[in-house]
Amino acid sequence: MPELPEVEVVRRGLESHVVGRTIDSVQVLHPRPVRRHLAGAEDFAALTAGRVVLGAARRGKYLWLPLDSGDAVLAHLGMSGQMLVQPSGAPDERHLRVRFALRPVDGGAGDELRFVDQRMFGGLSVSPGGADLPPEIAHIARDPMDPLFDEDAFVAAVRRRGSGIKRILLDQTVVSGVGNIYADEALWRAQLHGDRLGTKLRRTDVLRLLAEVRAVMTAALDEGGTSFDALYVNVNGESGYFDRSLHAYGQEGRACDRCGTAIVRVSFMNRSSYFCPVCQPRPRARRAA
DNA sequence: CAGTGGCCCTGTCTGC
DNA sequence: TGCAGACAGGGCCACT
């Protein structure tokens, strides 16, 4: 369940291990992860083989690798995607989907960049001319850790919307990189209920919430960064971050770390929301329900 | 146009 | 034991 901090950790790993390398050959082992590449798997391989990777960039949860052709490999990890660098010859992972053979450097052993994805919500595509910013994701807002993130615009966008603040946090066109876990954690820290309407929030509430989004992401990044030395991306729930630092997400029935009240779980958009019913009181009833 | 909710996908876990 | 169903969930898209 990679969210922004985990994706950033992956980006750093790609930056140090893949940037500057030449892709010798590409093998697509399952069509679904390249479904967004409409021209098909063979075209995907043809456009990436022989190219040099010039960088590793990220916006929100999207990653892209600018190539020397001016195109970019655009990637989304979905909820179970991994990018692994493995020695060529290492046994294939059970859910290996795409293999990029990297040209050996200085006569060293060859290795591979592997896209592994169990549930295949994620995927790869080649973005034509997308080296700077793939047009496919140009509509996505900057994330809260981006130096160019516009706080005033964020506050204005939130206060313009008649949806609950949690849904707004998850809307990639308002702010990117926030998923279900960090949304619940930030709302708990800011003591706001996710159903509070954007239009009814005060500027100070929104700014406090934004600060908490950044705080929880920064904490996760600090912890995630340390367990990543060998470019080993563990996205199967054991980042070490989950058990130690979560106050709300997944804590149903456990005492709130602030007031001791049992954390409540409710269904939300085909998933779950967790919150403290005392620290994060529901907004006043919104007519029939 | 803004807002809402369904769907995609597979592995794991729970309950009958 | 075996099977059905719930659950995990980001982002897209159809619909109101």
C-alpha cells in the first residue's frame, strides 16, 4: 500500500541504481500492467529497449523515468507494485510482470529492473515526450512535500468544495500523494472528522490539517528511508512504520492515544475510515441519512 | 459543472 | 475441510 513516502523511497532507489543505465532489452510478462500503453506490449518494449534512463521523478504517487529519447516510462505502483533491482539470473518473483535488462557497467555483472505487482492495480506506459512532465499526469496537483506546492491555492480549493474533507484530501486534483492511511492519520492529528465539509472549514483548520499531512508523511519517510539500503522495496505492509506510529488507521477498538476512547471504523467509499469519535466529532447532522 | 459511487484485481483471512 | 464472501484500495469514469 505505497503512498507518497513509500513511492519517494522507491524513487530514491531508482535514482541511485537505475539512472544513467542503458536498457538493453525489455520483456513484458503480463499484458495488464501495460494496459495504459494503448499501442500494446510490443510497442512498449520497442520504445524502451536501447534507451538510456536520464532521471527518476515523482509527482504524488506517480513515478516516471525520463529517457534519452525524450519519452518517459510512466509508472504507478497501485497498491501492490514494487520496483526491484536484481542480479540477472535471480529467480523470477511470483508476480513479476515486466523485466528491464540493464547493460552491465564496467564489465560488472548484469542486473535487471523488475516491476512486480500482485494485484495489478498499478502499471507502466511510455509517455511520448513526457520526460519533463508526462501529459497524462499534468492534471494532478503537486504534493504537499513539493517546494512549489501552493498553500493558498490549496486552502481556497478546499473551502470551495462541498464534499467531506477526507474525500477532498483523496482528490488528486486538489492535492496529490495522500491515500487512505495518511488521510486518516492527518485527520486524527488535526482533530477533524472526515465528513466535515470543505466549505465549512476555517482557514486555520485547513492549514493545521496540511501541517499534519506533512508531519505524518515526513515521519514515514524518515522510517522508510532507513530500511531501503539494498533497494529492497517492501510494500507488503511491514515497513515498520505501521505498527509503531499509527494512531487511527487500522486501530478499531483500540484506545485513542489522546483521550482513551475506542477508535471507530466506518465504511467509506468501498474502504474504511478510522477516527476517534470524541477527538474528531462528527459534523452536525446533514439531513436524511 | 460539481459531486457521488461503482468498478478494476488477486491474495488472505474469517465465518459458516 | 471447503467454499463463499469480506477486505485491502488509487484512480478512472459514468451517472446524477
